[in-house]
Amino acid sequence: MRGTWMLSWILIICLSQVAVQSQYYSETLPYHPRPVKVTNLNFFMHRTTGVTIVVVAQANSTSNDNSSSVPFASLFAINDPLRTGPERDSELIGNIQGIASVAGMNASSTEYLDFGFNTGKFNGSSLSVFSRGEPDLAVVGGRGQFMMATGVAQFNPILVNATNTIAEFNVTVIHY
């Protein structure tokens, strides 16, 4: 047992003495940051209950205290189309995929969403949003043309009924 401890300490001391060199940093290469871009986007989400948003898990609750139409502790899978306008026949530009969990007793949700674009100028790019289901959602990342994105996605419900929801998104993205 004592030999194991001794060997462990020798290895720790030897490893702490090793000089670490990295290919990502050099005293001789200057750092040239890319310019920051600000992009404003406007698009519409079209959601159909049971088709583009589906319950994948729900708590086994026996309480009758929850009178909300969306029960507490539910998990939803989302795959909503993104369009250029509120009309059902407007141009399809991408989709929103993600999950939403109802974590509040007042049917508030926490959502992870990925806004993927598959046409036009931002084809192949996406924005990642992770936030509470409030009117302002935090943009926490992106890929493609939205690399290292931050910003805010504000949504405004246009139509909400028992089966359909149409919401307008105004997104301000800071990216490189």
C-alpha cells in the first residue's frame, strides 16, 4: 500500500514538471479577431398540437390540483416549420427542433430549441436557444454563419387556439 502511494506521488511530481506546449498559442503569431456582425431576422413559427409538438413524457400524478391544460412535469418534442409569413402557404425557410419541459405550476416551460435554416442566405446555419418560455428567449449559440452567436429571440403569438399556434419571431443575433 505504501509503495502505491509513493509511486502516485512520484507520478504527480513528474507530471507537474512537464512543460506544456500548445499549437493554439504562440508568442510569434499575432491574434486577428474576426469582425462582429449583427443580424436581425424575422420569421414565423407554425405549430400544430399532436403533429409538430408531441408529449413524450408526463409525470404519473394523481393530484387534482393541476387544472392546467398542460400538466406539470410534462416533456414535449418539437419540430415546427419556420415560414416567411403567417400564412400556411408562405415560403418554408427551415424548422425549429427541440424539447420543452413544463416545470412550473402555472404551465411555464423551459425550452431548448434549434432554429435550423435550409434555404436562402442562411442555408445550413442554425441558432440555438435555451431559455424559459417567456417572450424573450436567450440565443446561446449557433453554427454555420451564426458561429458563436449570442442575442435575443422575441416572439409574439399571432394565433393561438386548441390545435394551432402561429408566432412571429424577431431575432437579433450577434455573431462572427
